[in-house]
Amino acid sequence: MTDVHIPKGGMSTVEVEIVEVLVEVGEEVDADTAVATVDGDKAEFEVLAGATGTVSEVLVADGDECRVGDVIMRIA
């Protein structure tokens, strides 16, 4: 099981908003698949899966506020 975390988007980014979750539970992903779009202090960026497998759990929804390092989903 691999946890997908909110990456550091910039030097001052601490909190981000989930703009859109791009995958669903049961969906197959590659390590470079974008799984969510987030809005940081100065820019929007995509969060990549970071592992190949099946999305087993999505822990956030569109509009949620998260902190850098938070787990947003799990890949089995």
C-alpha cells in the first residue's frame, strides 16, 4: 500500500485546497498519473500517484483544505 501525500508546491506553501479529485476508487494508475489538482498559495498544480496500482481509498473531496504532507489517497 502506498500513501499519496500533498507535495510541497513552493517555498511558502503550507495549505492547499483540493480543486478536483481526478481518480476514483478501483481505478488503475501509473506512478506519473495525475490523481488530484490542488491550489496552493500562488499556483495550481497536479498531485501525481507516485506508484503503479489500484486506487484503494480516496480520503479527500473537491473543495477540501489540506496541509502539505497530508495523505489524500492510498494505492494498493
